Amino acid sequence: MMVAMGMSVDAAQITVDQMLDIADRELRRLQLAQGTIYWHCRELRDFADYCVQNAIQIYRPDTGITYFFQRYGMDMTDPSIKLNEKQRTTRRTIRFLDDIYQFGCARRISRHDYRVPVRYASILENYLGYCAKNNGAAGTIDVKRTKLKQFLCYLDGRQVDLPDITASVVSDYMTTLYRYKRSTIHIISSVLRDFFRYLYMTGVLKDDLSGDVPRPKIYVEESFPETWTPEEIWQLLSAINRRTAVGKRDYAMILLAAVLGMRAGDICALKFREIDWHKKVITYAQQKSGKINALPLLSPIGDAIIDYLKNGRLDSDCDNVFIRHVHPYGPIASSSTLSENIKRYMRQAGMTIRKRKVAHSMRHTVASTLLKDGVPLMTISNILGHDTPKTTIAYTKVDIPALRRCALSYGERRICRDDGTIT
């Protein structure tokens, strides 16, 4: 059964007209930007015309895929195909319809679009305040806010109040995350578990649903950290136009990531008072853990920051060293901005953008470089601001020569002949 906007419809028999009516209501419920609503409506009109011309009355799981193929001659489910802007727009609208068909409500394209429905706003703020009182790091609380906004918007689409959440509702929500990486689903699961424990503790829920949230197993040693070569870093930095204000800003920010291994969020939030120009030290509170970390203000980095402050930074009352260069001229809203800027320079440099956290991979690079230079693990842990060297151990996986020295020897290679003798 499919439930949308309080209406129950047999998903196997839902008509195209019903889907379009629900889509119209969902566009209004989600309060999307006018531009987003405009291109969704345009694509929905084209889709409706296609269905009329081909006498399609019932919406099925493959209806949108077939429509896309008929229109562009391409399989929209093939990840290897590069789509142009028009084709990506059509695909977004088809996925919008498919979400309604599968889950009963539409999901937003970007996490920045989520707005907390009014009926859930107070309980969310109370929960986040509770987390802050219990020494929750600012970065962790931001993650919880983002993930819970997404969940609460789902509940709003299903017309479910917090006291009425059931294990079935939780299961249905988790199925909507099928496009996410396993590590992301793991984070969302952890956030929901903690949120449900809070709702049970405060009497909002009669039953503790934290145990009903499925969570994929994550193995610490299952993947290798992505790193950069010195040549790649040089190629990236060379692509930045340092004659512009934005180029001066981005160059300094990328140096902090590539040379000192600072996290993107800490770079974006860096304050003037955290730079001691006389002692040449940067002392800041890490957003992720709240732990104070101190790093040397190396000459190339200091020169780049000074160049930006003197010749690039706009007039602003903001305490942050690095600010937005579009109105309003204040703090950089998201740490992902740095990664997106790095990707832009990578394209300009003709570099391949792999599926890596581009800003965070520079942090891995700093750690692995220090390790290869023989720097003790405890020292690397202190530089990265880790609470314990155990967190830093993951970086040893990229030191291949050291791993080879640890490899077990199986002795000389021996061959068993047909007569049973071994040589």
C-alpha cells in the first residue's frame, strides 16, 4: 500500500492522473524554491503529454525509465552515462515520481532544502539542547540536526505524529535510504537510535524504538584512505587564479587542508583570535570533538592568509577569517563548500574527480606523508587532533612499504611433481 498526504492508494493500480495530483500537492508541501517548482512542473507536463500520446493510464515502476529512454535514447539507471543539464532535470523529476510511488511521499534533492515541519520543531530543538548539555560536540549536533530534519520531513509527508511512530514506520523510512552509502546509513541509524531513546525517556514514545532501527555493520579496516600525490597537490594549486579575491581565499584555505591537515569545517570556521601572528601558531577548538588543537603557522600559509586579508577579503563584521564573497558577506555556511571548490579547481586542472571526500582526503595525505617520514604515531595523532592514537592507526594502511615489512614469509616456493616428489 502507498500512503501520500493522508490518502491510501493501491500502488499497483495507481493511475498517472493520481500520481500527478499527488506530485502537485507534494511540491506545495515541500516548499521548494520557485525555480525548482517551475522545472518540476515543466517536466511533469511533458511526462503527462507522453502518457496521453501513448495511452498510458497506470503508473508502474518502469514507466519513468521507459519515458526517459523514449525521449533521450538512454538508460537513466546506467551510472556510466554522462547526462547534460536537461537530461539531469528530467531524471530528477522521474525520481521525484518514483519516490512517491515507492515511499508515499517525495524526498528532497539536497539536504539544504529541508525545513523542519512546525509540529516537530520544538521537540527537535529540545533534543538538540539536551545533546549540547551532555557535552555533545557542535559538529555532532549539526549532523544530528541535518539527519533528523530529513526524517521529520518524511514523517510529515506520511502525516505521522511523533507519538504514533512505529517500528513499521521506521522500517519504511530506512528503505528510502537505499541510494545512500552504507557508511551514511550507519550514521543516520545511530542518530535515530539516540533520538528514539530521548523520545522514550521524555515520554513522547510509549516504547523504546531504538532497537528497531537497522544499522549496517561498518568495519574500520575495510577500505583504504584516499590520498593525494605531491604532483596532484601542485597541479591543483596551480589551477587557482590568485589574482582574484575568491582565488586568494580558496588558495589559503586549501593550503590549510593540504599542508596542516585541518578539517574543512575547522577551516571554514577559523577565527581571527585563533591565529597568533607573533608566536606563529593556530590554536582552535575542533568542531568535531571540541578538543583544542595547536598547529604551526607556516610561512607559505601565513603569507597566503595575509594576501587574502589585505587584497581579497571584503569588508565584513564577521569574526571568521574566510567569508562568503556573495551577499550576505558572512560565514561560509557549509564545510562542503571547500570540497566543492576543490572539485571545481580539479576540473579546471583536468584532474579526475574520484568518489572521495576531496577536502578530507588531504587530511589523510598529511597523516600518511608524516608516517612515511618516520614521524611517531603519537605525534601524528596530536597534529591531527585525535583523542587517541587508535583513531590514527587507520592511516597506517596507506604506508605500503611498512606493510610489506610486516608481511609473513611463506619460505621458498615449492613445486609438487607428478610423481609426488616436492622440489
